[in-house]
Amino acid sequence: MRSTPLPLLAVLLLALAPAAAQTPPATEPVPIADSDGDGVPDLPPGQTEAPACHPGRMEACADNCPLEVNPGQEDSDGDGAGDLCDPCPFVPVKDGEHADADDDGVGDECDTCRLPNPRNESGEQAPCPEKQAHSEWKDPNPLGRRLQFFIRPLALGYRYQGSWVGSTGLGLHLGGSLGEWRFDEKGTALKVPSWYWSAGVYGDSVNLFTAEHLGPYAALDFRPMEWAPYARSWAREFKFGVGAHLFWSKRVEGVEKRPLQLGVGPRVGFLDIVSVMPFAQFDLANGGGFSWGGMLVLDFKVLQDLGVPLAK
């Protein structure tokens, strides 16, 4: 009897070995996002949303202060925001986030002062600052917080059909601001709107039926008061904007109908005293004839304050 050669036996044993005996490669663990490194994940692995953690629930929940280290997840008012990042940790918020009118990181519901006084590292608010030293904002138009009525002297001149045409008269305007005003208790403006509007009618004769120029005029002016370099420099005395007018103009020889001029142009104002507006205009009554000129408006208020309450 012959014996099986050793090499042949080894080949048979290898062929009969089950494939399941081979060890599969190890998989790498999925990293868990933990922005503040406090051991509480921003969100549970594989989830896009989860309830906020708190001391009684630390599993399958989301970090209630994902950018502040708070491994205990304390939430005294139970509103889902951890004490460490809650503007009012002992007053639950009803909808959204706590309002913070003075932007000091302390919610209005628990703020001890209407002026900015943030908390220190111990959680105590700083003393309320001196009112007169609080704000560098100055109200550029103290009456602009109310709807106003203006009587404005106005002069304009323009080049039309090869001749200069001029006019002086009065503009009767309403004006106001667009946006929020906020004041401290002494009336210093903490927040000032950037946009101001005016609209009215101009006439250059007491008898409007014989006026050489008569029609509506409107303007929108901009002051970037929320831009600190502007608000703290001499530039805040200037305003910039656009204006438009529609004037039934002086009768001009050589045209078929009395001109009806539609004009637009940029405006620059200084110290709420004077505004200048170069303009281009088109004669709507005579085939869109082009002309150009300028307007000077004295901005002082003769009549003002129609009783609209302060926007505090």
C-alpha cells in the first residue's frame, strides 16, 4: 500500500477549509461631533435632530450648549438652552430666543439694566453704566422720529431747448424715517434708522393756477448710522439719497405743449440744513425731450410734529 505524498495532502486540506474561517477586516468607528469637547455630542450619531440634553436625560440627546463646555448639561428653566449659554437661565423662553434689546448677552426678561451691562465669569451682571456716558450714538435728526410737515424753500434751474429756465418757490412736504429708533432714559439715541423719506408738492407762485412750475416731489435719503466709522465721524452730518420730481413747467417757446418734466437724480444733504440734487429730466408732453439741471432745497422745518408717538 502506497502512502499519499505530503504535498498532495496539504493541498487537499487547504481546499476543504471553509471560507468563513477567514477574519473580516476591522471597520473604523464613526466619529461623533462634539464641538465644545465636553463629552456630550452635538447630535446623536446618525441623527439630524434630537431633544436637548439635561441632567435627567443624557442619552440619545443633543448638547444644549454645543459651543460651551458644560458636561452636566444644567438647564434650570427647562427651555432646552443650557444655563451656560442661556441669556436668562432661570426664565423659560416661550417662542424662539430671549430678546436682548441692549445687546449685552442678557435677555430682557432678567436684565437688571436697560443699558449694556454683560455678565462676568461668575454670572453676575456688571453695574449699570452711567447714562450720559453710555452711547456714542447721537441723534442726527432729533425730530425725525416723528412724522413731520415741512415748508421748504426750493430753487431749481435747468437747461432746456438751448435756454436756461429757473424757478424759486416753496415745497410742502411730509417726511419721516424708516426703521427702529431706540433711546436711553435721557433721550440719547442708542439706535438710529438709516433711511429717511419725504414727499410733497412744489409750487413757485402763491397763485397755483399761474405757477410756472407745479408738481410732486419725493426723496429717499440714506445715513449708514449702524456703520460705526460713519456714525463716529464728521461724515454723519451728511446724508445721501435719490430724488424725483414731476413738474408742470414753464411755457417754453418752440414746443407744442407746456412741458411736463419727469426728473431724477442723486441727492446730498448737509446738517439737515441744505440738500443739493443734480438731475436729468425728460419732457413727457413733447416727445421725451431731454434736459438737465439742479435743485437746491433748504431743509429747515417750519411746521413739525403731527403727533405720532415716539418710537421707543
